[in-house]
Amino acid sequence: MLDTTTLRAAQYSWMADEPTIYLNAASVGPMPRVAVDTADAWSARRARPHAIPFEDLLDSAATARRQFAALVGADTEEIALMPNTTYGLNLAARALPLRPGVILAFDGEFPSCVYPFQALGSRGVELELIPRVNGLPDEEALVRAIVQRDDVVAVVVSWTQFATGYVADLARIGHACRSRGVFFIVDGIQGCGVRPIDLHALPVDVFASGAQKWQLGPWGTGFVYVRRDLVTALQPLDVGWACMKSTTDYTRLTEYEFDFFDDARRFEVVTLAYHDFAVANASTALLLDLGVANVAAHIEGLTARIVDWAQSRSDVRLVTPADPRRRAGVVSFAPTELDAMAARLTAAHVSHTVREGAIRLSPHVYNTIEEIDAVIGVLER
């Protein structure tokens, strides 16, 4: 069991001094003290760049790849550092050897799961959205389409949906894809860091995530996982100096050896934000030390209280699945008086969001059950 009191005192002391109850990790995760201290230290070093050993920059990136790999059950060689989830999804859209056909996705996905794939029309690849059932993804229809249709070339889904909190069964969808030779692409940002995952145990080809939400890192940091036997099979479409083996030796850059890295670094096109990844490393290390399974168990206790409350109300419709196997940290509910209830939360300093006609609460490891009860009190006024 997590010691939330100690964690808050050490990493989020501001929560004891401000009236805000922060339930918005699905938008932006607040960086812990250890990350803020790292950012301050690196900013001071960045003011005197001559004092930063080049090896420290390389170590920042190498540590990020290693820790992100540990977070999702992958090998370091399968991880490429990215500025965000969208860039990783664009890599999947543009680098996978897709024959003309159809890419399937759920209606209601975040736009990053839609636009990069809609852009493939000139290659004869069309995106088709599976209609929702009762506001949630229709996984039955998706799997049925994968196994019954010959025109499906890829599937892209969110592990956890941003608006509904619905958690997709990656094993089920992935096995259906693998049985038909269909590429499986996953947007993992709303689950990564708060729900355990072992990508080596799942038939996932590409998994992209950003660190600025549940991973509690800074903007501009993220990663993409590419299944090991796909890494060298993909031809990078974005090519720069940083993805070549020769760039490990700055004394011979103009020898122009066109030879990509043999691992996922071949997809890292430009100079990395070493400073920001060092900060992200501090946050990731904290999550790994706490244990993602422990984090998930803590969040389940918080979200269950919200789910139970929503189900007890006749004037509230629970959007997020009640089944804990089908949710992570996002809980969305649609009250009959949405604006009034949202206004009460704002007036009470409860940080939240409204998404797709529903109030979205997203507690994390730093929240307490007392805070959740206080928020429910506000909702019931």
C-alpha cells in the first residue's frame, strides 16, 4: 500500500498550502518535487553549457529509453524518444509498409489517432471509424471486422480513451490483428504510468506515449515502442543526422556514412531535449520506485468511490465503464445540469475538465480518499 501522506509531503507539499484539489492528470500531470529540482539544476547547468560533459547528455537520453522500456515491459532497443504521442503515431502511419486498404479505429478517439491516418488517402489507405454503442467503443464490432474482412491493413486504438476512460482489451484486439497479418498501433498516453503493461506479452506493433500526463513529466517528452523485429524492417521517412551510427563520433560527421542505427534510435531524427528528458527521468524513476501496480491499486480505490457515487444518482449518467478492468484513472460522468455542476467544482477549486459533454475527473497517486469525498460533497450541494 502506498504511503500517500509521505509522498505528498516530499513531492507535492504545495497541496497542503493551496485550496486546489487537483483531479486533472488526464490533461497535465503535476511534476513532483524531484523533477522540479532536476529542472532547476539542469537550467543552471544550461546557462554554462561548457560545464556540461557531453556524456551527461547521452546519459540523459539513454536513461530515458531504459526507464520508458521498464515502464512498459519492453527492451531499450525498442524505444525511440519522441516529443509527444502524436509524433510516434505519425511514425506508425508513415513508416509501416501499409498496402492499400482500410485502417480501423473507434469513433470517439482523440484526434491524434485519426488525423495522421486520414492523411494516407493518397496512398490508397482509408480510415474507417467503428461507431460507438451507448457512447463507448464497440470492441465486438472491431474484432469482428478484423477477422472477417480482407481489406483491413491496420488498427489504431487508445489503450485508455481520453473522454470516456474506456480501457481497450489490447490482448484480444492484438491477437485478432496478428491472426490476419494486420498491424496494431496503440496510443498509450492515458494509461502509461498508472496501469501495468507488458508489451512483450502483447501483440502490439507500435505503442506511443507522452510523459506530460500520467507519467508526471514535462511537455515535449515521450517515446514510441516499435516491436523488435519491425525496427529494422521499417524505412524511416524522416531522416536527419541524429539517426545515423556515425553521429556517435562528432570528429567525423562529414564522412556522411548513410547507415541507420540498428535499434529504435533510427527514428530519432533531431537533437533531443536532453534537459527535458533528464526531468522526465526523475518522474519516471519515482513511478518505478512506487511500483506501477501499487499506483494502479491506489487510483482504483479513488475512482471506485467516484463511480459508486455516480451510479447512485438519478441525475447523473456514468460514462466511464463501471467494471474496474475497463477503466484506469479517468472517470467521466454526464450530469443533467452539466454547467452548474462544473461551475461548483471550479468555485470550490477542484481542477477538472469537461470533455465531450461530461465532467472528467482524473485522480493520481498524490490524491487521497478524503479529497475524493470532499469533491463528492461539492457535487452534491
